[in-house]
Amino acid sequence: MKEKVISGIQQIGIGVPNVREAWIWYKQSFGVDIRMFEDSAVAEHMLPYTGGKPQKRHAALALNLQGGGGFEIWQYVERTPLSAKFEIQLGDLGIFAAKIKCHHAKQTLDYLKSKGVEILSGILRDPRGKEHFFVRDPYGNIFQLVTSITWFRNEKKHTGAAYGAVIGVSDMDRSIDFYRSLLGYDQVIFDESTIFGEFACVPGGNNKFRRVLLRHSKPRLGAFSPVFGTSEIELVQVLDRQPQKIYKERFWGDLGFIHLCFDINGMDLLREECKQKGFPFTVDVNHSFDMGEAAGSFSYTEDPDGALIEFVETHKIPILKSMGWYLNLRKRKPEKPLPRWLLNAIRFNRAKDIK
């Protein structure tokens, strides 16, 4: 390979106190009903972020085939996960909110309200005029529902799944360079500095911010790119207070948004590129790692403020688990999308619950 291939946002990791309970809530609210893998094991490779000790965990990756990345729902087994010791505010360093794509903002808001979801705002418009609104899950995590016109399947759900993230940063220009040069978010959709009325509904939202929305100008390539689709990163720098690190004195896997994960091909190329640009891998599993029903290699780096970015090179996925049909992706051209009929077959992994 001459260059890396980024297929899109594979998933956003969410640390929760109870995987089974969270699965039900996220499935009902955001339609993530495809269980790609579920695994109970020891996280032995994450020692830099787990106190230097292997930690037992239970995790499941859930997708919504209407489009977008999935959720990696993650729970410690032998320790009580910690919440932040302070109220997390907009502009604090790290992943503040997950973006979720929806068809129609008002209809989606009404649906979520009918399900008892905590609604933080009415319909808002961002600086480009796009409708959105904010909600909060039972664990205190904030989600921004953003209208989208790009979808993979029509399953008559109100939403897809992960569409990006709102990330607090301390040096906007340095962070823009990171997400542009390493992850291909080369389009600045808006770059404004003010007190944004639409943020008044979230903690810390009344401060003054520099706010930059990034998108990628080139279509994503690779096996799962038709499902993951387009995405956006919103960087927020608070200008009139000192931000705190969201995961200060906590472990990866503790409560909240623990990482943003990209499905990639060309891990060796990416390793060298990250090193050259001053963001070397902090975790590097350079072999095919078995995750129960799927397999791949993975690595982590940190953005300029320490937010964890995961890269996964997928080697095996289940297509029809009941018949033992698994797909080996190592034999395919990295940039070539899987046929739509094959991606559609993943719907047979729809699950009522997790174990």
C-alpha cells in the first residue's frame, strides 16, 4: 500500500456501569441493534490508561445499519467505574458529546421525548443553519442530534448512529492541524468566536468559545465506508475560563466517552505518519487480536489535549453468525467497498439483547 485508507468512524466508546442496561437504552433511543461482537476478557494492552494493571471488562459493539458508526459499550467487571469529580462543561478537554445523525430534527425530538429521554433543548440551528438539538442519556452523557441526508439503509428509524463528536481543545489551530493532517478533516465549514446562544442548554454553554466545524472533502473509501458514511468533528475552545481534562485522574473505560475510533487499513503506514507528526502510538497491538466474534489489529494515539483516538484494522467480521459465515477482509483490496448486498446481510446479526 502507498497510503492509508480511512473507512470512517467505526464507533465511539462509551464507558457505562452496566452493559446490558445500556444496550437496551441505546438500542431503543438510537437504533443500534446489530451486535457485531460481544466479548468478556482482560484489557491487557491498555496499561498506559488502566493504572498499569490489566483490567477485566465486558464490551459489545453495536451498529445501526441506517448509517453512521457504532457504539462500543464498555463496562469494568472487577472495579467500579468512576465519574468525573467535577461537572463536565463544554470546552473541557476531550470528547464532550457524541454526534448522532437523524432524518428530521423535530420528528426525532418528539420520538425521543415520547420514550422518556432527557431533552436538553428545542430545535436549534448552528452557524451554517443546520438543525440540531441536545439530549442526555441516563449516565449523564450528552448527544447532539444532527440532521443528515446521507444514509445506507431505510429501516424506518429516526436516527442512524455515530456521526462525529464535539471535542474540547486548548489550542484550536494545533487541533485543526491534527484532525486535518491525520484524519482527513480538511474542510472548515465554519470558524466563529462568540457566546453561542444555542449552547446555553448544556453545562458551561454560556461561556465564550471559538468553535470550528470540520468535515472531509474526499469520500471515505474501504470495506465499510458505505455504512459509516460521512462524518464531522466539532472543535470547541473555551476563551474565558480554564478548561479541565475530562478524564483527569480517571481510567480509560471509566464513565463517559472513552475514545473515538476510526476503521482504517494500512496500520504500518499510519504508525509512521503519526510518529513523524509528533503523535506516536501509545498503544500498538500489531497482530490480529481476537475480539470473540471479530478480529483485527488496533492502536491508539492522543490528540493534542490527550483525547484518545483509536485505529482499528479489521481482519474478520461476522456476516451470518448462526451459519458460521465470517468474512476475511485481509484478502480484499483495502480501498474497495464491500458490495451492498453483503453489507445488508449484516442485518441478520440483529439482536434482542446481549449476554
